[in-house]
Amino acid sequence: MSGFVALPRRWVVERTLSRLMRSRRLARDYENRPDSGEAAVLWSMTMLTGHRLARHRSRIVTRRPASA
């Protein structure tokens, strides 16, 4: 194979990495130990997942009708 070949789901990885880079602590390499860097990534992904679940949940909840 020669030249550029697009991978089928590479956009998923790139989107995830861009979301991780929005986390201030992960934007620079502040960590000295690999396990603390891993913990920062896990914390950031937990926060992202929590925000997505909360946003999804708020769309599902039905509103009560206004009382007259």
C-alpha cells in the first residue's frame, strides 16, 4: 500500500483525544509518574461521561403541565 489510507473509525479516537485535551490538567505534561497521569485521564473521562449522561437524562425527563 502506498499513499494515504483513511482508517474507518479513526475519527472516534481523534474526537476522544480532543475532548481529553479540553481538560486543563491534561493539556500539558505535568505528571511525573505514569499512574498519576493515568488517574488524570480516568478522572477526565469520568467527568465527560457524567456530563453526557446528565444531559441525556435531562432530555428524557418529562415536564409537568402548568397548573391553571
